[in-house]
Amino acid sequence: MRLSLLLATTISLAAISIAEAQPAPAPGGDGLRKPAAPVAAATKAAAPKRAVASFWTSPEPTFDEHTYDRINEALLSYSAIDVRGGWPTLAKVTLEPGAKGPDVARLRARLAVTEDLPAEVAAGDSYDTMLTEAVKRFQIRHGLPETGTVGPHTVEALNVPVKTRIRQLVASLDRLQGMGFTFGQRYVVANIPAAVAETVENGKVTRRYVTVVGKVDRPSPTLTTSITAVNLNPTWTVPLSILKKDVVTKMRKDPNYVARMKMRVLDASGNEIDARSVDWQSDRTPNFTVRQDSGDGNALGKVRIDMPNPHSVYMHDTNHKEFFSADYRFQSSGCTRVQGVLDLAAWILEEKPNWSRPEIDAEIATGRRTTIKLTRPIPVAWIYLTGWQSPDGTVHFRNDVYNLDPVPAKQFMAQVDRPIQVSAARASGFVLQSGAEKPLTFREVSYLDSK
């Protein structure tokens, strides 16, 4: 017998949670599988893991073949939290280890809901070592500095309503559904809201890179393509959008801007023309090209990663490395600037003989423009996930900088085609078990369906 369920809500997703899979006992007379032991006993037997590695050192990839399924799992877990009333709101105060009082008690209760703090130690009003570690775990999951102290940014993240978190998971799932990507043994992924890039090999992250991605008014696009070459000492051909918005505007104010930036103005045949012969005051679309010479001051720095795509974007070095240390790293015109891009280039070129990191450095030092074509292209994906679950079960969230979450591309209901692992603590809202031999399946429907 297969149990089909459809739950409706007036505001957000239908909420459902499923207990962790148990060996199947004989079905009861009501057709529902009877649990072998009480939920409390199951909780004690298999306490959820609460230690979480720093995001920057964790080998767990953000994006792999099972990301879609894992976001589904997270969605069900957070929907169960929603059904039980969500989590308490905290006062906008600063809390740190050693503090006591009702604000600390409320913080403990809040972190217990999302299992950052073990439920068995949730009671109390002391900011002890356990709470400090719980705060760090929460900060790791939300891309915040791992201080263990609750400041304004942490309070803001703690107070985001569960329905908003559900929306983030729904929208992230929705965006993945239409993304075709062939995962290779080695691939690169950049998650735009996190401003992070990852190199993945044999299912594990070999390194994470801090990135600077597109501004809100010049967003980085989502895409899937392949890395085909690495350019050393590249020139930069200024895209038309940047030419009109930036270069023309600056030339109107400073006629020496192009020369100072070591840029050349080229006609349709690629021949250099005198910048003074151009009418920079004209509002017409420029009928010329501007190209910046390679070397110091070049906007692409020392390295560009070629990845053909219809958006004409790529990953590259930068001469503005100060942006890498900022908390807000949405400062580019659509491309992805990578901190440590020389190491990324060395990883990309691992299968190319004679192109190790020292050899790359030596070639850059010559000042020559060099293109190294890959023998075998490496898949690359730029994704926009504001909510996801990593393989170790950790649920992560990032700010929706481009405001893409409120309106999904299509209406959504979770599609579950295999047993979902939901911790007993989250599943305690209500538990549904089926006596069917086949796993419980939910068909895709609109979450706004009044039925």
C-alpha cells in the first residue's frame, strides 16, 4: 500500500517531516507501520551530530549530483519547524560568553530549534562553552565570522523567520531544477550569494576560494559551461556595457583617462586610433573598441580563466585585491574575481605537463601573453543557492543579494522519491510512516494549490 499525502497551507509550503528510516516490522491492522520504539528512545540512540567544520576547510561540496535531493530534505525539516511554530525572536542586543539572563535563555531556545545547540542542554540562562560552540556553528552555516559572540549581524540572521528560510530553499531548488550540468571527476563551482568558488575532485572540495562577484545592478549570471584555457598576462577588451557606463563617462570628465589606464582605442578593423578623435560626448552606441594592455594595472590581473559562454563572463585575477578582505564582496561588473587565482590555474592545469605553479609564475614574470589550452575541458557552474544542505547534513543559508528568491520561476512542491532522513528532533512535530514496500512518493504540485 502506498500512502499519498497532500497538505495545504494558506501562506507557505505544506509542512511535513518523516522519521529516520527504521527496519520494517510487520504492518499493523491500520495499514501503517508501527514504530519499533518510541521517538524519545530513537533520539537517544542516534543523537544528531552537532559539530560542524569551518566552511572554509570542510571537504563537503556545495553542488554535486545529490544537492537537489539534499535541499529537498532540508525543506522538509524546516517545514516541520514551521508547523511547530518556528523559533523565538531575539532582542537586538550584543551577547558574549559569560553573560546571563533572559536574553541568553532565549538564545539557547532559538539555537535548540535548529539543533545548533543540543536539545538536552537548551534550558538555562548562562552563556557557557556549549552555547559559544552553538553560536559558532550557526555562524558557520550562515557565512558569518566564527566569533562565538552574538552581534548585530548574527542577531539579524537568527531573527530571519522560518518561512523566509523555507522560501530560500524552495527558490534554490527551483533554480537547480532547470540547470543542466554534467559533473566530471574534476569540476569548478562558484556559488554567487556566498561569493565563493570551489574546486571539486572525486566528490570532495580540494580548496575554496574567496571571490568578488557582480554588483546588484550588474549581477553575475548563473551558467554551466567548461573551462577550455588559461590566459597568462591577458589583455582586457572592455565589454560594451562597461564601455558605455564607465569608460565613456570617465573620458568626459578626464580626457587622459584612457591613456592613464593603458587602454587603446581600436576601430572596427582592430587598428589603433587616437582617443582624441573620438566624440566622447555623443550618446550614440560606440562604434569602436577599447582594450587595456596586459601588465600592472590590468583589470584582469595576471590570469584569466577562459570559459566560453553567451554572457562573456569569466573568472580572473584583479588589481583590486583589497575587495577580497571585505564582508560584502559584490563589487564586480559580472565576472568572478578569484583570490588565489594562480593556485586555481595550477589546479586547472594539473593534467598539462610543465605547467605547475612555479612554471606559471615564471611565465607570468616574462610579461608575455600566453594561452594554455586544456587537453580536456573542465566543467564549471555558476549557481545561485541561498539555501542548501551539504553532504554531512549541515544546512547553509546566505543573503539573497540579488533579490531573486521572492518570485520562483515556477510553483513548487517537493518531489520525494526515496526515504528522507530527518532527525528525530525535527521530526517530533509529527511522524508519518508507511507500510508500503516502495518508498513514500510525493508528486509535484503547486504549493499554492487550494486542494
